[in-house]
Amino acid sequence: MSSYDYRVCVVGAGSCGIAALKVLAERGIDVDCYELSDRVGGNWVWGNSNKASAAYKSLHINTSRRRMEFSDFPMPESLPDFARHDQIADYFQRYVEHFGLADRIRFGTGVTLVHPQDDGTFQVSLSTGETVLYDAVLVANGHHWDPRMPEPMFPGADAFRGEIMHSHAYTEESQLAGRRVVVVGMGNSAMDIAVDASYHAAATYLSARRGVHVIPKYLWGRPYDQIGAAEWIPGVVRWPLARRLTAALTGPMTRYGLPEPDHKLAQAHPTMSGRILDRLAHGAITPVPNIDHFEPDSVVFADGRRVEADLVVFCTGYKISFPFFDPEFLDPSKDNEIRLYRRVFHTEAPGLYFIGLVQPLGAIMPIAERQAQLVADHLQGLYRLPGRAEMDQEITAHRSRIERRYVASKRHTIQVDFDDYMRDLTRERRKGAHRPAGRTAVDRPVASAAARRAREQNAEVRSG
């Protein structure tokens, strides 16, 4: 019997889902996790059976392993600083085995509907046809699986005889071999695919709508993200120093043929690459401006340049999607965001939490772990939320900070600075531990007749 008189559902067993599952399980909370794939690891599983992974054969982490690992399960010293996708997926598998979490995960089982009930429980429908009641739901399905293509698409695309695809469909270098490839975008995936193409394609073009600051992976022989990285150093101190260091290392981006950025470093999601500038400098990749239009066998760019092309890869990001919620209850499609207190708590549905729904300047795994600790505190009554007005004020203030700091883009609606946000989560746990009870209706699920019904129904499902 659980130490707490309620049941919790975790949606997804990727890096964020397993972090949440582990934290709740070790607190004695009765928790189930549903994963459509046949294994854990989510986005880091190349060729994932759930068809949702964005991993490709050459993928390596762009956050160093020491900044990416869970607090109580270090990555092996034998791994390189920037490990390959299969090494990371194996690390997640060993994490689950080490903490004995596998029995709580139902593989090959997707969540098709999460419906808040009037009595405070959640009706969770599964791909197996089952319906289960839970007192709380932690959404950890990730936000790099629903590709975003340009809207509207560039003129002439329908008549283009080559292939047009999103980076989500890129899996290995054989897709590029011998082809004339245009890679659209300046993010991390775009840089990786352009570098791959520079070794395998007949010609490689990198199309940029705006400039970015390319951050090298090493500085003074150490991973870049480990220098000046500490929660006690505020971003207003960290980033001015980082800007000077990066400028000294790389020089202006225009020297490589890239457009000059219209923003400062850390005012857009970082582009980390130790290889792209080298390939540009050697002429293996040709930088070009944004696409103007397509012709049947070629792509025409904003400066009038025309190149023959067989393949255009759009590295244009992802939509935030929750297909298991009724759009009338929750639909992020308009602004690519939802309003969450501290990026975790749904303010209108008690017991609904989101884990990993942030885009950090850094790794997501430690963030998910700390978010889960905050949620576990809330479930156990060790942390209380402020009143609704204060929560709304915090959400609005955060959104205003995002708009002031970052380049206007749908990819920045969930942006956070890793160290600053980790520090904020710690402070929020302390504040919430001393808040008086009863200040908001959106507080921890309370054991009730509905909870007992949920347990009875789940017991029947499991025995069946």
C-alpha cells in the first residue's frame, strides 16, 4: 500500500518521465508510467519504435555529460564529454534498472486522453482501450516530436521535383549521399545535418533567415558549458563574460560567410557546434540567405542566387503538442505555449503538472529532476502554492521577461536559463514550504472517495 492515499500517472518514459517516476517512487507515492515505445530514452533512442524520436545516427549531446547527468546517478567517466546518442540512451536504461523503475512502466502503451473529472480525478484513456482513474497526472511527453514547417510554405514548393523534409525525418547520412542539399535553419540540428552533408552530399548549402552566435564546445581544453557554470552566478554576470569569451574564440560570424546576428549571445537559444565553422572555412558548406521561392529543379534565395537542389531539409523546430487533451481544455497551438506557474503547475486543474516543458540554455535532465522534487513536495503537502492572483502575476512577469530578452520566435516561448531556473526552483521549494494552507484551490490532490474508486478500478485493470 502506498504511503499516500492517491495514485499518480506519468505520461512518457523519456529522460524527463523517468526522472519524475524515480522521484515519486522513492517518496512512496503510488505511480504508474505509460510509454508508447518498447524502451526508455525517448528522443535519444535512434530508430525509436514510437516513431517520435528526432535522433539521427551522428547525433551527440551538445551539453557536456557533467552538466547533463542526474544528481544521484553520475555518467561513467569512460564516456566522452559529448557522448553519442546510444551512449545516452544506455545511461537512461541503466538509471531505470539501478532504481528499480521498470515494473512501474507499461511499455507499448500510449496515453490517448487525459480528461479532468468534476471530482478532481483524471480519466486517463490508453491505446490498449483501457480507462484508468488517477488523482494526479505528470505530463512528460517532450516537445521535440511534432515538426513545425514554414507557414506558409515558400512559393513554388508544390512544383519542386526534389525532396522536401523536416529534420525530424533525417536519420542517417545515406539520405544525403550524392545529393545537392539545402539545409534551412541555424539551430543545432541544422548545424549537425549541414556538417554531415558536407562529407556525403554533392553540394551543401546552409540557408539562414537570421544570424546566430555559434558557440564552440571547448574552451581552454574544457567543455564550454562548465566554465562559469554555477547556480550562484546570476545570468547578468555570466552572459557578459560568455559574450567576450565567445567573440575572442570565434571572431565575427561574418568571417565565415554567415549573417551578422541581430541579437547578443544568450538572447536566442544557443547554437553549439565544434565543427560547423571549420567546414564553412574550408568551403565544404556554402552559406546562403533565406529562401525566396522554389523552382522545379532549384531553390532561389533572397539575394537572387539560384542553386540546383535535390533535397531541402527544414530545421525549423517543433510545435508544443498534447494530443491527449481536449483542445477546449488545453490547446497550445496558437502561441506555442501554455500558462504554467513556475513552468510546472497548471493553475486551473489541481493535480496536473508538466515536467520538462522548457527549452533551457543547458540540459533538461537535471531540471526535470528538480521539477519532480517540487511536484513530490506538493503531492505530500510539504509545499504549497501561492494564491491564484500571485501565480498569474508570476506567469505574466516571466512572459514579459522572455519577450524583452529573446528574439521573437515560437521556439523561445518556453525558454529558460539553466542555472537561473534551477536556482529559482530551489527558492520556490523553500518559499512553498512556509506558505499557509488554503490560499488556493490548486493545491495538492486530497485523498477522497474518488481516490478510492481510482485505486479499486486500477486494481481491477492490473488483475485482469
